[in-house]
Amino acid sequence: MNRAFSRKKDKTWMHTPEALSKHYIPYNAKFLGSTEVEQPKGTEVVRDAVRKLKFARHIKKSEGQKIPKVELQISIYGVKILEPKTKEVQHNCQLHRISFCADDKTDKRIFTFICKDSESNKHLCYVFDSEKCVSMPDVLGWFVLYKSGIVLFPALIKYLEMH
């Protein structure tokens, strides 16, 4: 077993059983957008997508447009991207279609994940800007490990035992 994996397994789950009662972890973020990428994973792939979407954001800002705010709901089923006021689902990315997630090494506010679109079969990189982005890749990673049967975190076990 490689060291990175065993270290991750020893991390403690940051959310309480009460937080899990909704069956998802909510995050508020600004949605920079999504863009098609050639590969399903890789820091270079993500870096290029972030650069492209940050440039598009800069142009939109100069035209007076605001970056849309969204609510992310991360669960064992995937990631839902919702309009925060109406709760209308804008995107629904199933967990088994998500192949890569990471934060930006140069800007810790940026969080990304790559998901294979169910209709077009293309890989899309979704990019978000959030204060709480540091924990988003961890949360998504924990759910991937949970879904694959590799790990159960104490708070989740406690929650499942109560229900």
C-alpha cells in the first residue's frame, strides 16, 4: 500500500453526524464554469482549464458581469451544482463519473473536478472559487473511498448506526 493512501486513511472526518443528516455536505462557491478537457485526470489538465476559465472570468468582469454563486452538494452519490436561492439543479455529476479532483496549487481558493458527461461522453472540468475550497477535495475524496468500500469515517459510521 502506498504511503499517500495510508496517510489519507488516518485523517479524521471533519463533519459531524448531524451535518451528515442531510446526506450531503453543502458548500457555497462562485462557479467559474466548466470546459471540455482532453484527459480524465492530471494537474496539467486542470491547470490549463483553470487558466482558460480565469481568463474568461476576467473578460466577464471587465464587461460588468458577475460570477454566478452556486451551492455545491457533495454526497456519496456525486456533486450537485444548484442555484443557491431557488435550489434548481444546474448540473448533477454522479460520483462514478468523477475521475479527478484537486485544488489549484497557486490559488487555494480554486477547486476543480473532472467529470465525464453522460450525454456527450466528453470530459468536463468544473472550476469553483470558494473560501472553503481547501476541504472540498478531501470531502470528495472521502466519498470516493467510502463508495468504493475502502473506508468508513467515524462520524459517518455513527450517523449510519443512528438511522
